Amino acid sequence: MQRDLPPGDLSTGALPPPHDTRRHARDWLRANLPDHMRTDSLAWRSPTLDESRDWEAAMHRAALAGMTWPQAYGGHGQSLREHLAVNKEIGALLMPESVGSIGKELAGPIIMAVGTEAQKQGFLAPILRMEQFWCQGFSEPDAGSDLARLRTKAVEENGFWRINGQKIWTSGAAKAHHCLLLTRTGTVADKHRGLLMFAVPMDTPGIRVVPIKSIDGKESFAEVFFDDVVVPDSARLGAPDEGWSAALRVLGIERATNRMYRPWRFECELGFLLRALASDPEQARQLQDGGVQRRVGELLAEIDGLKGLVERTVNQLMQGDSIGARGSLTKLFWSESHQAFAGFALGLVSQIGPQSSPLARRARQAFTQAYLFARAETIYAGTSEVQLDLIAQRILQLPR
Amino acid sequence: MNATPFEDASAGLRPEEFAEAAEAAIADALNQAPEARLAVLGAAGLFGVCADEASGGLGLPLDFAVPVVQAAGRLRLRWALAEQIVLARHLPDPALCSALIEGRHSASIACQGPIGRAWVGHARHAGQAHWMLVRSTDETGSQSAVLLDLAHAPHQSDAALDPEEPLTWWDLSAAPVLARLDAARTEALWHDLEILLAATAHGAAEGALQAAVSHTGTRVQFDAPLSSRQAVRHWLARMKLYHEAGGAAIARALQRNEWGQARSGRTALALNLQHGAFIIEKAMHLHGGMGFTWELPLHRALRELRAIDAALGAGSLARGLGRDFIHQQTEAA
């Protein structure tokens, strides 16, 4: 039975978001998400890139993506509170992760902060319309979390920039139209000085993409080589140093507000796991185990804490407070808790076989894949150790 | 009646700003002999923060009691403060509420053991209490509760966990009934108690975290403060992470859900018990040999938190949460 729609989300305090935003999100998503894109559906199959692109473009047209971006740049000009309300509904369905996330979560906000008006007009709306994919060229073989060791070099030549170097762990490079590329104008001895960002078209001569196969069998990231790549000055995002400093401020907020659906999706995944086990009489016996029940309860408590962290962040930003490194709290807590859940789920689905119910077999496939992918969760977007360093240094302000 | 120091402080303050006033009152109580603390806490107005104004309380929402019990946890006040606050708010008899608010009587709550069983325990600091609330069922089979007078009830002390503040087991078979709470009042009381016990544990963890940060920031080994070492920094950061998540869960439990209903405090309580134990145990570890001594008061925080966990059934809270969610999901399927 469909529950009545809420009178408003009071969980974030202050004014609830307009009823219509959440009602619209729920109704539209449930009416339009194809069965084959729902992880918990027997009709599920891995969506093609075109299908994912079309789905996300449709979400944007339905005012469910680009929520907080200005209308002048293709966004919907809504507040973070409305963004959160929509994210709760996105999290309540097991849909594929975004294939345009680098553009929407990273490149777009940075361009908005440091780009020229021409860059904003040229790049932002196509990102939301899913006409342009982006990749992130930050990490290098010798500079993972430590960008002071960055070597990719940009040299100015008569109004153009010549770029040489190598990037690695570049998600989505093979499909990307543009790369948000971080370079340095001086030498490695300059450390954090002289860093400069570019929006580089991926079809520029001299760029070579070499895919890397990951443990889930996909080739979703790559090495990217830049050999005498020449771009016009109009590809530069901000001035040296200034652009990167502004980008860091933007990234602090983005880390805290991207993928706010995660705790609600986490809860949804847990529900799917339990329903799938319950659908098979033999597997359902696991649910009578006190240890399993206790672990489910602990996960629910962690999910609740995670929801609280997300809602607190939105409240603080809505009140104009600075959140500093607090995005690290959410990222670290989610990634470690979700990774532990993936291990727990793998244990429960490991006894499901050909004789088991169809939904149980679907769950075995989904959670085995989730377990493998979860290895990355404590690595990407800053490892757990980087997040712990940030908490120690910027939140606890411990002596060095 | 003259305004209490707490009433003076409450004018125009936000809930989190109550912490300062509560901390001063609790610090004052801690400087008194144990038998004098009830009067000091009562005079400060701490027991009546959420109680009806007609009974002499401040009539404030539950949010305002959270920083009070959090301060009690942080300062390691050994008193069933959360229990007395919720009883002063939910008892049906204004005279009984007034007695609790003014500190003329003290009370605790047994989290397990229905009336009729010979021995009832799992009530925090019941050895100091005059009254005890015990779970019961009414004639329709609904959950209810009764407030019993402990004056002449036989009891035994159990010092296994805490020799200074032993757990007390009570034979309440002949204890006089002072008040009966119907199902609605019982449910409301239990909701508030879960949140305030979560905040108590949260405060205890906060005190331990502060102690660990302070100690490792000033204790120099190998020519540098301990907290300049990455291994130590990462433990402290993880303790901070778990503490923040616990606080966020409490804040969330205080807000109504998407359907306009009060949220259960069970998940916040489960999380704060789980994280609180981790934080306090790790704080003791980071103090080195000092962490194992009686002199360092962190063991008091750990005993207090473990007593709450034991009162609730040592892990049965999380198991119950899981069982209910499994039932909900399988019903939906």
C-alpha cells in the first residue's frame, strides 16, 4: 500500500520543503524509472551508456537534477533543502549511479566558481542536459592524494598552453568530451604553488586514453597521457593558484552535498537484501538468527547517524555557516559503514544457488558485485586515511 | 517561588546554550556530598526542565533537556538524571511531579523486568532513589507502567560492575503503588527516555574524547606530543567521527519524521551506546597506563555507559531494531 505523502520534511528543521517538490520527485521517479534499471527488479540488466544518459537527461528535464544550479545556466534555482528532499526520493529507489557525476558534481561547480561567463554559458547547460561527459584529471602515478607532487606541466606559448604529463585513475575518460585537468606552471619544488586548471577537449591531438580494468571486470577508469597537447588560453579555468584555491573551497562544499541520497539508498539496499532472503524459504532461516538481527539493527543505527550528518550539513549551509572539513565526516562514515555492509551482505547471499528463488538469485548477483565495487569506496574521493587526517587537522585541530 | 538559576538562564536561550547553565549546576552538585546533591540539582531546576509549568517545571520541549543530560554525562554525574527529568514530565500526578522537580524525592526507571517478577533491577542509581518506575501491562494487554515506593522494599546490592555505585536488585512484590501510567503516557515517557539516555551516553563519550585530546596534545614522547603521531591522530579522528554521528542521530530523533510523527529514539540510543563504548575505551587506551588506573575517572564513564547498556539488555536494543526492520521488509514482500 502506498503511504500518504508526507506533509513536508520536518527532519531538517526550520521550514519544510514545498510539498510539491517531494511529491513530484516521488511520483515522477516511480512512474518513469524503467524496470530494467532497478537493481531489485527481476527485469534488471546493466544499462547501456545511451540508456543511462537518456535517463539522467530526463531527470534533468523533470527538474530532478541541477536542482541548485542557477536557471541562467540550465539549473532549476532551488535551495539545498529541496535538493535534499529530492535526494531522499532518489535514494528510495535502487537506480544506477550517475554516468555524468564528474560534470555535475565536480566540473560544473568549479566552472561556476572560477570560469569566465563564456565558459559558464558553453559548458554548464550541456552538462545537465547530458550532452557532454567530463572526466577528472587530478591524480598522477606519483601524486595520488598528495597534489604537491603533481608533475603534469603547462607552459604558456603565445596565448596557447602546451601540456605534457600523465594522469591516472581517471574515471570515465574513454567516454568523456572534456577533462577537468590540473597542471602546474612551475616545477615540483613549487609544491602547492603554480597549480592551474584547464577544461581540455578530449579529442585534442596528443591525448591518449589507456583503459584500466578494475576488479569488477569493468573498464570504468583509465590512464590518460598528454603529449604536447596544445590548448588555447580560453581553456584555462581561473588564474594560476587563484583558480585552484577557489576550487578547493568549492570542493569542500561539494564533498558535503554530493550524493546526499546515500543513506536513504543504503537503507533501501538493506531492505532489498532482507526481502530477497525472505523470498526463499531456505535463505529466510538466516533472518531468524539473533546475530544477523543484531547486525541489521547496528546498520540501521549507523544509517540513522548518516542521515543525521547529511541533514545537519544542509541546515548549516542553509543558515550560512561554513562547514569546513565536515564533508569528510559524511564521506568517511558512509564509505566505511557501507563497505562493512557489503561484506555482511556477501556472507548472507553466498549460499544462494540455482534452486533459490529468482529474487534471491538477483540479490546474489547484485550484492556480489556491490561487495567488489565497495573496495573502491574507501579509496576514491580521498581515502579513509586522508579523511582522518582532515578531521584530525581541521576539525580537532591537533598539533602537528 | 523564586526563579531557579536555571530559569534565569533559560530566558531567550537556545537548547544548546542550556549546556553552560546545566554544567555550572552539575559542577556545583559534584562539589557537594552525595546526599546533598538531590537538593542542589533540584534547586538548580534541572529536574523540571521539561515538566509542566503547573507542577513547577519550565515546560520546555525535550530539546532543552538534551544538553542538560549531555553535560551530566560529560561531567560524569552519577545520578539517574534522565530518568528523573522524564518522570517529572510524564507522571500523571502534579504533586509527585513537584516532589521530583524540587528535589524532595528522587526516582529511577527499571528498563527490564515486569512487575510481579521477584527481583527487579536494571534501574540506574536505584540505590539513591526513593521511587522506581517499572514496566507493566494494563487490563487490555497494552504496555503501561507503575511508580512504586522503594521505602521498605527488600533489596540486594550487586557490586560486580561498580563497587562505589552498585546495581541494586529489588523485590517489589509488596511495594506500594504511587501512580499508574496508561499506554499513551508510558509510550511518551519511553520515547523521551531513549533520547535522553542516548544524550547521556553521548555526553560521557564527549568527556572521554576531550580528555584524550587534551592528554595526547600535552604528553610529549620522542620529543613531540603524542597527537602529532599519525596513528594517534587517526584514533582521535575516528573517535570524533563516531561522536559526531551519534550527535547527529540524536538531533534527528528530536525532529518529526516525514509523516509529521515523532521519531523513535531507539536508533540514536543504539548508535550512541555502540559508539560511546568505543570512544571511552579508546580514550582509556590513549592514556596509556594511566588509563587503567582508578585515579583517572574515565572508568566511571565506562561503568555508567555499560550500566545503561546492561539495563537495556546488552545488545538487545540493536537486535530488536533489526528484528522489527526484518519483519517490516518481509511483510512488504
